[in-house]
Amino acid sequence: MGDTPHTAERPLANGQTRIDFQTEPSRYRHWKLNIAGDVAALLLDVDEKGALFDGYELKLNSYDLGVDIELADAIERLRFEHPQVRVVVLRSGKPRVFCAGANIRMLAGASHAHKVNFCKFTNETRNGIEDLSENSGLQTICAINGAAAGGGYELALAADYIMLVDDGSSAVSLPELPLLAVLPGTGGLTRVSDKRKVRRDHADFFCTTEEGVKGKRALDWRLVDEVVPGSKFEEAVAARAREFAARSRRGNGGQGIKLVPLSRTFTPDGVDYGTVASDFDRPGRIAIVTLRGPKVPPPASADAMVSLGAEFWPLKLARELDDAILNIRLNEFDVAAIVFKSSGDPADAVAYEHFLDANKDHWLVREIRHLWKRVLKRVDLTSRSLVTLIEPGSCFAGTLAELAFASDRSYMFLGQREGDNKPPAAMVLTKANFGAYPMSNGLTRLASRFLANPGDVETAKSQSEKMLDAETAQRLGLITFALDDIDWDDEVRVFLEERASFSPDSLTGLEANLRFAGPETMESKIFARLTAWQNWIFQRPNAVGEAGALKRYGTGQQPVFDTRRV
Amino acid sequence: MGDTPHTAERPLANGQTRIDFQTEPSRYRHWKLNIAGDVAALLLDVDEKGALFDGYELKLNSYDLGVDIELADAIERLRFEHPQVRVVVLRSGKPRVFCAGANIRMLAGASHAHKVNFCKFTNETRNGIEDLSENSGLQTICAINGAAAGGGYELALAADYIMLVDDGSSAVSLPELPLLAVLPGTGGLTRVSDKRKVRRDHADFFCTTEEGVKGKRALDWRLVDEVVPGSKFEEAVAARAREFAARSRRGNGGQGIKLVPLSRTFTPDGVDYGTVASDFDRPGRIAIVTLRGPKVPPPASADAMVSLGAEFWPLKLARELDDAILNIRLNEFDVAAIVFKSSGDPADAVAYEHFLDANKDHWLVREIRHLWKRVLKRVDLTSRSLVTLIEPGSCFAGTLAELAFASDRSYMFLGQREGDNKPPAAMVLTKANFGAYPMSNGLTRLASRFLANPGDVETAKSQSEKMLDAETAQRLGLITFALDDIDWDDEVRVFLEERASFSPDSLTGLEANLRFAGPETMESKIFARLTAWQNWIFQRPNAVGEAGALKRYGTGQQPVFDTRRV
């Protein structure tokens, strides 16, 4: 079905056995991050020889996951390391080409699982760019001098403002359908229809036209925000950057902090990060992700927090959890379920919630909350069954309790284990559970959970700051099942075994539907309707079959289509 | 890829070569419609031997498209023939089983194209049941005495009120995932999460539990509205029916009209209905659907309209267009594009719009408007490229103009054809274009079209009732392109040829995304995110491969899954 065999995911070009999501500017091969005062430039200058996998070259500023990992890293550094930056200009470091989009030969050779998860990650990165603008005031200008095709234009679509040089040839395009028989993979259709509100018949023309649209028509059809003659382009881009910077509310944050490399210990069956441990039960097809509570009390002041930098527990935990989730997503396809556990004293975790709340207007606290929001959304969107086990000695309090609400099910231990003196499991709700972390659908997890009776959210809120035992948590509807020592081991084991026995695809579809009740946003539309259609098309012989367009692209042979409309 | 070969769609059991959507109660094999005063009973009593295709029997009140065609017909007749009915009780005519859902052997043997279009039709029928309640005041009670599994429970979910007998064994269930490795195909997940607002972890448990949920838990988890001991079930159902009937605002409509059989002439390359003609250009993979304007002026009064019954032009046109669309969807998979044309005088069509508007509170006019709303939604949801050609001598006025707005593109002829005395093409907007026909997303087609500038809707409205020539229509943004005699033939031909050359799957995905900008509703969620995930899963080897669950169901062999999560 177009998939490479199960046991042989594509070899990495760098000789490593797993895709690494950690990088830093000094190691970038494809992007340059230049900062001058309050304006940053992010230059895409892809190293053709720097592909993630063997077997293709990254020509024409085309990208693969490796390129996007650097972009995602650069965006995080703008948030945390450069709080003075007010505007970022996205542009190409190569002449006459902005970006040719995702590398087609990479796509043609990738497993379905990699393709789908690659698209998910690039989508998250683009949503992160929009979040940077909306919530941190760092706006993005995309300056297109050359061709912005497919994923290249989709990258532009994430910007607040798109400038296109008017030189008779530079164009924006989404040629996926006519060229490759697939859909744009990174939110392009949704952003064209819902963000830029391009009229549907214009969008239809645009998305079925290989060469795209340029000049005045691109402007008239709302595909770009400004077209500028080549001779005035640099000047216009600089002027817009100054204007955007002047309007930005960002930039009173003082010094940034350094996002030091994560310290990780890899073993054959796990990764230990420090505040997070990821353990793989491979026969059971389970990843147990344990979050460790703080070992020290919160710092005495916001300045002390800044001094701690990336060692500050909430930030360290978020970064490590993010890496753990991405590692499972892209390197551990066989994991059926992620089991969240935690260890520590809920009171210690609550103390950090109080610290964050007391300093909620500090730029670094804001960025940490937004990072957690994005990490938790990443969890929501991870196509593995999610289960939280709330056991004696755990610390699911405030932000950590969100993992229980993000899970498909949660089990909470009633009382203590025989012969174990760990304190009974307790969950604690804090302010963070009632607004800090909206899901893709715009609602908090508790509001999504209690869609039937919004009053249940208020009832839960009235119990904030209390140590809620399993019976109380169950009565409040915060957990799925409360089990005592007699039932716990068997019930949890049977559930996890059963989960691993189901068809992975049907679980993915089920969870994608049940996790996001209620309203839809552009973001949820991208991850739900658009992604699902893409996945479907990525399975169809017309795209990925031996005679399909994706396989035949560049061979000189025309694709052969099954002409039935479905 | 799980599809039967292109040239051999499954043979029909009745010896016919095409699926027929026309039926009437005297021909029903699976449903009984009993009417007693203001209460109707719709009894599902499937004839095992009455399958649409060869090769399977419809055991345990399972269904195929043939069963659902009868249900859809019965619902239409309740609307038009029985305006006195205020409540309908949906139940089984068989003991100990309500409905086992879609027939699994039918699904296992069906082409992907049939499966997808079967699900689309059953979804439309269930949405029609909800529309009947919301807009015509005819509420539905579902009385479940026995097992309601899969599609059986999904049928119940369309009702306003679900009653379940509490007999220790009757249960509701969605066992598709554990049994078949697919998703419930008829909106079940969305109605569980968004209509009944079942808590997501309860929904997760419910949808992964083969045996389903019964009794008090079904009630507590909001899966049903009432559980009743077996000894009191009949009495309780009758009491609820009386209560619902007493509360209904329906039933002042007097006599119904008869939905007489459509008169159709089939030729090898088309169907002529009278007010609609459907012509197939098979080499070009185009269906040209021509709508003919009225031949007589509107009747003198509402009573005269009732006397005309199904011959009343707007009603006849809607029914014939609906049949034409369904015929293309389920019998003509090779059609890449539907081209809408019309013939007649726009003024004549406008006269009918005025008649309908003047009588807008008459029950029959309301039903006709709602029928048009549903037919136009059916057009929106048809996975073929839609194009409207507005030529000299056409009558795209009011309701008919909606087809241009439903189309992916529209082309309008500038001036007259050389040597042809037909009057220049004109489009006319009427009140009907500004509220009568919301799309699945809840917006009018013009509001969806002008999402960027809602003021454009107002500007268009100010031009209502005027004969808009091609230049004006283009200026108002109502059409995609205006072309003169010199360019028309070539441009239209090239467009249609190009369209037919693209991958059908990618067009389906593209159109499904671009047609529905803006807000989402439960209905749009069903047709977009849920359907897309289903289609994906219906392509995956874990479901439809030789060792997949759908293929192996009932064979005694366990399915073998590719365990990778995607």
C-alpha cells in the first residue's frame, strides 16, 4: 500500500538511528537566523546535501523534516532567547526561488506513517508561527522574491503579511493537485479559504493551476498582501519591517534566556531526560512517560527565575515532554499507547503554579505558559491512545493534571497499595486548568470534557487547590475510573492489552473524532478535515500506486489514474 | 486496493443495471409506515432476501443502500403526504433486535466508491430526519427493544429521543472499531460527541466495547434518554408519543399532496425527467444537467398549488434534480464533472420565486423550500467537480442561481452567440439567495462566497430582482469568469478536459476543503472530518486488505494488523 516494510524505516543520512528534534543555530544547515535590533531575518538557504534521509537532494530550497526541525527551533529561540525582537522577516537566501515546498522524492520514498507525521509537525510549526504573532506580538512578514510553490507558499501563509515581488515571473502556487495528485500538506487549503478568505472559485482556479498566480491577480485574489516591483522590493520590505516593529507590543522583556541543550540518556528501551523519563514496553507496545515533580521550591523572584533559565522546572519539563512526544511520534511507530505517570508531591507542583500565577505578566512566564499550551496541543494531536494513570505518589496538579484531561481515559488509584507507604493518589486543580491551555478547538480541556453540563466546570473550579482523592475526582467527573488495589493491576493490564490489539488506523480515526468535540477553529480544521483528506489521498493508488502521480513524478512517464470519483 | 475492477460494479440482485432511488410505500420490502392520527410508526422489518446486491442476506435487520432508500422515501412522504403527523416512532418490526447496522458482507464486497457514497446517502437521510424535527416540527422517538448495534444505534442517534428497554440484554453499541477495524459510518462518533455530548472518555469506552452499554449506564452516560422495564415499555413509548405530539407545532397543514412517481426516460446516454435532463458525455466524463424553466405561470393561489401537487414546477424540479444527482453519484462513478445548464426565461422563474415568497407561511411552500435546501446540500456534497455555464437563453434566477454559487466555478456568456437570437445570459438574485438555503456550514452560499467582505453580500442584495448581465455579475463577484463568443467554446472545453485529466481523489479532497469555508456545524463535521477519516480507514489494509478485519469478519480467522500507528 505504498508503505515501506514495517521493520525498515528509511535509513537516516547522518548514520543515526533516530530522528533528533534537538538542534541549535550553530548547527543549522538550512536556515540562518540574523538579528538586528528588533528585527530578525530568517533566511531559508537549504543545503542540497543536507537531507534527513538518503536518496534525494534538497534542490530549489525544498524541505524535509530536518529543515523544518531547524525552523521550529529558530522560532522557539526567538521566543525565549530574543525577547527584544518584534518582527521577523521570512525570506529565501537563494536567488529567484523562495521555496519549492516539501521535497517530492522524499515524499515518494517515505512511509505513510512518516509522511503523515511529517505533515503534522510542519503544521504545528506553522501554527506556532501564528501563535507567536497572536500571543507574543512577534509578527511575521514573508518576502517572496522568486517562486513560492506548494509548501513554500504554505509557509508564507503562516505569516501575517505576504509580500511578492512583481517581476513578471515570481508567483505563488499550490501545484500539488495538478503535479502530484495530492493535496497541499501543510494547511494550505484551509489558510487559503479560512485565513485569507480567498473566494472559493478563485481558490479552485489557483489550486488547479500548476504555474500559480502572480502580480496584480495574486493581490486582487487576496493570495498576497502586497506586490512590489523588483527595484523597490528591498526598500519596501525594510519599510514594512519597521512599521510592524513600531506597532508591536513585544519587546519590553529585557534579556532572554538560553535554551541549553536537553540532557538525555538513551538506553535501548527508553530515554531519561531528568524531569521526564520515557520507557518503552516494546512487547506491550506501550510508552510510559513519567513526569517528575520539582525537587526544589520555586525561585524567590522573577529575576531568580530568569537566572535559572532553562533549568526552571516548568520550562525544563515542557521542553523534555515535547521532545519525548516527538520521539515517540516519529521514531516509535509501533507504540500503541502512551501512558502518562508522574511522581512527586502535588503540593510542590502547586507551589510552582502559584509562582507562575503570581508572575503571570512576566514575559518569561507568558512564554512558558504558551509553550505548555503548544506541548499539550501536541499531546492532543498525537495519534496514539493516551492514558493517564494517577497512582499513589503521583503529582497530577495544575498543569500536569491537563495530561489526564488530554487522555482518552484516566484511571485513578483508590487508597494505597498494600505494603506501600506512598500517599494515596490526589489530583489538584488550579487556575491553570481553567483557561491557560486552550485546545485546538479553542476550549479548555475541562470545557470540552463537560460540554454537556458547563456547570460541571464551575463545580470543579470550586474545588480548586484541594487534594482530590479518587472518589472525589470520580464524582466530579475528572477521571474515567477509580480502581482499588484489588482491581488496579488487572484492569489496567487488560485495557492496555486490548488497546494494543485493535487496528491502529481505526484508533487514530476514533480518537481524532472523540478528542475534539464542540467548536472548530482554523487550526482544528487543518488537523481534522484537511489532514484526514490528505491521509486518504496519501493511501490512494492514484497518488502512491506504482503508476500514481507521486511515484511517477520526474520520471517522464505520465501517471495513470483510476478515473472513478469517490 | 480493495476495489472491485473498474468496469464491473457489483451486479444488482434485481437484475437492473442501475440503483434506483425511486420507490413508494406499496413497494417497500424493509419498512412499514403506519399512520394513526398524528402519530406515525416506522417499522424496520428487513426482508433478508431483499438485498440490493447479490452475495449476502440482510440478517438481523441489517441494511444496505436499498433499505435506506426506502427510509429516505418514507421521510419525504411524511413531509409531503402526511402533514398532520406530529411524531414518528422509529422501531423494529422484529423481536429482540432493533437493527444490526450496515450489512458487513455487503461492505466487505463493495467497491470503495460504493461504500463512500452509501455512507454519504445514509448520512443525508439521518440529517433529513433531524431537519424534519428542527424545521418541520415532526419529532422522532426511537424505541429500542433489542440490540441497536453500529448503524442501528446511529439511526437512533438521529432521533430526538431514544428509549431503551431495560431487560438485562438490550444494549446500544458502536462495535465497528473492535469488530471490523473501521469507524461507525453514519455520523455516530460526531453525534455521540457533539449532539449527545457524551463525555470523551465515556465515548472512548463505549466505542471500543463490542457489547455496548445497557440500562442505567446507558442513561447516565447520555447514550439514551430513557430506560424502561420491558413490562412498561409499550405503555411508556405510547405516552412519550402523545406528549411529543401534544408539544409539536406541526399539523395545521390540512391535506397532503401525493408524491407521484417521477416520469423518466432512460437512454444509453442520459435521463430525461421533464423539467430536468441529464446527458452523459462519456468520453469527456461529463454529465450535463439541464434545468428547464417553468412552462406555465405560477398558480393563482396556494390552494391551486396544492391541487397541482407534485406537478408544481419548483417541487417537480427539486425532486427530479435530486434523482439526477443521486443517479450520477451511485451509478455513474466515471463522471468527473457535472455541468449545470438551464433553459427558459429568467422572468418566468422569478415569478415562481415571488409566488413562493408570497406564500412562505404555507406548509407546502415551507416543505418545498426545505426540500430545495436539502437538494442543494446534496449538490454541495457531491464529489464531482461542479461547474455552471450561464449561457444565452438560460434562467439562473433565484433558487436556480444557487447552483452557480454551489459550483466550483461558473462561466457566463458575454453578449449573444453569433447567428443565435437567444437573449444574452442574465442572472437574477431574489430573496431566496439570501437565507432560504443555508449550506451545511450554516451560511448561505453567498455568505460563504464573500467571507472576506460580507459587504459584498449586501451589495449583491441591493441588485436583487435585476437582470444582471455577465459584466455586472462579474463585477459583483457572482461568477468566476465572463467570456465572449470568441473565447467561450475553447476555454470551457479546455477547462473540462483538464478537469477530467486530474486525479479524481485529489479533486475530491480539494473540493471538500474549498467548498466549506467558515464555520463548522455538526453536519459539516460529519461530512468533513468524520467522513474523511472513514474514507482513509476504508483504504487501509488493516480494514480492507486480504488479512484485514472487514475481509476476515465471520471467517473465523483473526485479522492481522500492521501495528504502526499513523
